[in-house]
Amino acid sequence: MELTRHRCEVECIHPEHITPLLGKVVTGREADDLAGIFELLADPTRARLLHALSLSDELCVCDLALLLGRSESALSHQLRLLRDRRVVSRRKAGRVVYYRLADKHIRHVLADGLRHAREVAPRSERQAS
Amino acid sequence: MELTRHRCEVECIHPEHITPLLGKVVTGREADDLAGIFELLADPTRARLLHALSLSDELCVCDLALLLGRSESALSHQLRLLRDRRVVSRRKAGRVVYYRLADKHIRHVLADGLRHAREVAPRSERQAS
DNA sequence: TTAACATCTGAATGATGGTGCAGATATGGA
DNA sequence: TCCATATCTGCACCATCATTCAGATGTTAA
């Protein structure tokens, strides 16, 4: 990567700051994968869905819909997304489909985020408390 | 919360599954806060930006722009969002503004997610390998 | 002061994403 | 077979959001 093609040369650019980072910062595909993981948790419905699954063993769509107060259609859409990303797996028992977390990783990230959310609590509603 | 207002009563509803979860699953404001944390990491540019800051001590906008290959305007918008959410803090030194992570929490979540991203690697591009 | 420059900001745009709706699929019971 | 039901799917709508562009703000040096 070129370091000299830009304008700021005197004050701004700090080669000693950025050169050691050149190969370390995530890029391209890896950055997309990283952001992709968080995308799955960045929606309240999905976050609650995954949280419910992390607290339980397995739950059917109808249970989830009732528990979260969302339509079964909405949850089905979200569950399909989560299934495509291999975050949840499903078990069919007759007409009922049970979902469970397929990935222990998400449980960790979710627990981490939840702990932080409860610690830092009021994000930007109130001024710096 | 009503458990009987819905239709499925024979097979689907499992009161023994959902009643113990009724008070435990995150709801409302807390769910929004939880999802809000992950929203900040759900964009490749922000994820890389925060990753760069987590590897370094502090970086100015110009350094970040060069390092990430994004316009300074785009980064400034993102940095404002991150500053509003109290995830980064800034230090002004003349014309140059240096940003750093304000929150050790994000560093944890980011490291966790990155570890998982590198472990699980190819998300849904390839069929189940 | 004027010029150069690092950063910020508002508006506009193009893309993405969550959900409702209606209909389809699949399973179990009569 | 026919009906009820649990889940899935395609389409459409609306909201959100990341980025660009142009201009504004604030700072340093001459």
C-alpha cells in the first residue's frame, strides 16, 4: 500500500504509527466475516431470539413467537438467515421444528455483549452520567 | 404475558419450556442496548476502524483514512457515531484529532468475534464443508 | 490578515434489511 | 381422501444506513 500518495505529509501522517499495523488490521474477506458475525446480533429480534435459545435447550418456532411477541413469519425469516449462517440448527418432529444454537461461539459473544450492555447500561440517551 | 391467547395448544406450545424463560430473555430497552453494541461492529469499515484502534494506542483521522483506504469524510461520519456511543474518545492536538478506544469492553467483544471469525472462517460461501 | 489544511457537517443517493401479507409446503388425524 | 396446522417462502413496502459531495469550521504558519 502506498503511503505517499496522499496529501498530508508534514503533520498528519505518522508512518511510525501505521506501518506496524499494515499487515495486522483485518481486511477484505476477513473483515466481512467479522462484521457478518456481529450483524447477526445487531437486530433486537435476533438478539432476543438467540438469547432465548442460549437460555434454553431447544425451542420451536411457535414457542419463540409467543415468547418474543413476534409473528411466526418474521421469526421464520430470521431463523432462515441464522440457519444459512450456521448459527442455529433445526430438528424436525412431525409438524414442529425445534431450533437450537449450533455454535457455542455465538453464546460467548452474546454473553459478553450482554454483560457489557448491562454494565454500561444507558448508552447515549443520557449525557455522560 | 398471556400464554393462552394463541392457537397452537396441543403440540406446539410447551409451557414447561417457555414459562421458566419468561423473565429471563432480554426485552425492550435492554434488547435494544444489546443489539446496539453489536450494530457498532456490524459494518466492515467500523469493525476495521475499531480493530486498528485496538491494535494501536491512538490514531488520527488521516492515518485511519490511509490505513483503511476510506475517505476522511466517511471515517469522520463513523467516528462521530462511535463517539456518540462513547466507544471512542478523541484528543485534539492542533489541527489533528487523535482517536482511541474509550471502552475496554469493545476490545473484548471485538477480540472474541475475531477469534470466532478466524475459527469458523468460511461462513456461508461454501456449502457445509 | 491570507493561505493551506485536518476535520467536521448536512443533504442527497443508492443499497440493504426487517416485517407483513398471501400463498405454498409438509405433516398428522379422521 | 380431506381438513387443520406448523412452518416456510416470494414479493412488496418502508425504514435505516454507509458513502459521496460540497461546503463549513477551526487551526497553524507566513
